[in-house]
Amino acid sequence: MRFLSKLLYFNKHFMDKYVTTIYPKVYVPRLPFKENDPISAIATLAHEYVHLKDRKKMGFLFNFFYLFPQNLVFFSLLGIFNPWWYLCLLCLLPIPSPTRAWLEYRGYRMTLFVYEYYGAMRDHDDFLEWIAEHFVNSSYYWMFPAKSFIKNKLKRDLFLYGSQQKDISEVREIINILGGDNKT
């Protein structure tokens, strides 16, 4: 993980604040994990569960999508055969990653639902702002610049799930794990 933290130079808190999933393991910054905030721990692990489930379902394609377009930098090694391949070095720039944003959106949607399930959100708008901020800052290498789009999509999913019982399989699985409709 220390090596990975060097690669993620843009995220200064990677080693002390971020939980990371590298299939099939989940790495936490320290144990015990969030012992004074059990709802946050449940939400974080549920978020990571979505990544594990996606990775299992998608296989190596998950890794490719998550690291795209920055993973295209490896094609620059072909520059020794044709200098045009060196243009792939431009992929090191913080180019938005719709595929990473989509995968993280699925995880953060789970985070949102766990907080909603436990009634732990004090202010929906502030919480949506906090989630959306992760998409537009260095946390995930500026993966998606449209902050308001993310906020509106999360708000819509929360409304659809709450009012129309939109079937989101991961949410249903986590609710069953947490004990069905009985909140603790």
C-alpha cells in the first residue's frame, strides 16, 4: 500500500483516511476501524462491497475502467517504435474518467443509502455536496468535473429508492445483511 500511496501523490491522505479495495481484499487505514462511528464504518464497508461485487462481475475490465484513461500511459512505451505513441504520456494529466466516476458513483450511492437507512444524515444537501466533492477534487484524480450532475443523480436515486422502492440489488443485499427492515 505504501507503493500505491507514492503513485497516488495527488491524494495526500490516501494512507490515513481512505479505505481501498484491491480485489479480493479491503484495506483500511487502521484498526479498529471507525470504532466511534459505526454507521460510517458500515457505510464505508458497504461502499467497498459494491466495488468487490462489481470487480467480481466485470473481472479485469473493472480494473481497466477504473484506471482509464490514465492506464493508457503504458502505450507510451511503444514510442521506441513510433514517436507518436509518446502522446500517450498526456494520459498522466488529470483527464476526467467517466468510467471511474460511474464505478465510484455506484459505491457512493450505497454510502448514501446506508446513511439514509439509519437516518444518520443531518442535512441531505450537505451530504450530497460532500459526496460530489470527491468527484471533482484530487481524491480520485479529478475524475468528473460535473459536480451538480452527480448531486442531482444521487438525489434522484435516493428519491426513487425511497418513494418507489427502485430495485437496486446491492442496496437490497446490504439491507438484508443489516437485518431487513429492523434498524438497530
